[in-house]
Amino acid sequence: MKTKFDEIVSKNKANKRVKVLKFTNQVPELMSISDLVVTKPGGMTTTESLASSLPMLIINPIPGQEEENAEFLENKGVGIWLKKNDDVSRVLNDLFANPERLSKMKQNTKLLGNINSTKDICEILL
């Protein structure tokens, strides 16, 4: 899949603004400077993405909770669930060609994410 994403980035002449990575330990740092994350919709990555106001392109959710997360995130307008038969090129090209859509998704993350959740939980417990 990385090869396919690299091809799309090159085709759109986006090499200066898009970097496709393999495994990394620098997720929080990279999220803080990114516009979009391509990821599975696990609980931690979803939480980190929302806390970073980072829209998601969702791939390969595990049946059950991750599929429910993918559906929820897509319905809330913070993610696009890339399904098995979807055309990756078309989805990414549409997103890159419509920066206002990406901006709206970012706004939606701020509506959905709760940056004060730890404080709220502490207040409820106390």
C-alpha cells in the first residue's frame, strides 16, 4: 500500500508536502505537523488523532470495534473509510483536490474530540 500512496503523491506533485512513512516511533511528533493520518481505527490512534485535530483516512479495520469506530468516524465527518474495493487513487486525489473538505474534517475533529477529558474525568471522580 505504501508504494501505491507514493505513486499518488508523485502523480499529484505533492512530494514537498506529503511524506509517506513506514513504521515509526515518532507518532505524536508527526501528528502535530500533519494534515491527515492514514491508519487503522484502533482506540489509541483514533484518540491521538482527535486530540491532534487530525482527520483520518481509515484502512483495514478489524471486524468488531474497529469497524464500528470507522463507521462512527466517517459518519461524524472526521474520517474517510477506505474500503476493500475503493479506488485509493480516486479517494486521495479527490481529497488533495478539495482542501476545503480536509479543512472541514479538521474542524469536525475539534467538535468530536474532548481535549479536557482527563480533567472532566477527575472532576467526576472527585
